[in-house]
Amino acid sequence: MLSRRFPDHGHVLTKSISPDLFRAALSHWTSGVTVVTTSDPAGSHHGFTASAFSSVSLDPALVLVCLDNRANCYEAFDQSSGFAVHVLAEGQEGLAGHFARKGADKFAGLDMDLSPAGLPLLPDALVRMECRTERRIPAGDHLILIGEVLEAQTGDGDPLVYYRSDFRRLADGSRA
């Protein structure tokens, strides 16, 4: 169990934890699995499996995703005017793993649609959101992309979730 004494009022924390401890702590946060896609100005498609995705605002509808500065697709997302977020459904572990890999053309052999704005859209996602990039914020070793959601489609089924460094499924769908 991780434990750390919180400072008394008036004291300031000055020491960061190690990346390994931070990663271990975050692995206990259950999250949905998303794949984020875009097209660069030349029309090539790019995508990644996002470990950080969140809603930001309802009005206007804003979401954020975080992209590692070392990602092969960094430049494409940094220059693109928009992106699409795909919330994956149960059974799409292979798609999540495919987009988590570095290198090769991630769209080779994949079925996809193009939005009117030219964004690659993956079929059978539980949710697809098409976003216009509103802001880019450098933050540590990542780039935060904030997008205004212009279109959204939802499907039926249960989400694919990620917990303790592995893909999971909802146990029974019952409410707590």
C-alpha cells in the first residue's frame, strides 16, 4: 500500500514522486479506453491510444486528450485543426493495442470512414466524437489537446476499461 504523510497547514510539498511510483499509483484508476485520430495537412492519417481523456465543459462541449511529446504522431496532432475520439467497446482490445504501438501505418488494412472534415473515423466504437482543436497546452512531457465536440455518435454495448495495466470488462453491469 502506498502511503505518504500530508503536510501540516502552511507547509509546501517540494519533492516530486518518481515516475515509476506515479505510474503505479495511476494504474489503480479505472478508465475507459480511447483511440484518438487525425489527418495531417497532406491527408495522411494518424492515431494513438490515449491514456488520458476527460470531459472539460458541457457548454461549450469540450474534451481533452493528452499526447506524449515523443509520440510518432505528435507533429500531426500539433498541426491538425481537429481530431476524433473513439471510446472503445468490449472486444476492441486488439484495436487499442494496435494504436498503442509505435511506428508503422496504423490504418493499413483497417476499415474506416472519413468525416466531412477529413478525420478518420473507426467503425464499431461505443462513442465517436469529432472535435475542432481549440487549444494546445504544453504540460510536462505531454501536449494537452482541448477540442470542441462538433459531432457525436453513440452505440450500444459496454465499454472496454483499463485497470492495473490491463484491459478489463465490466463484471455484471449492475449499479452500486
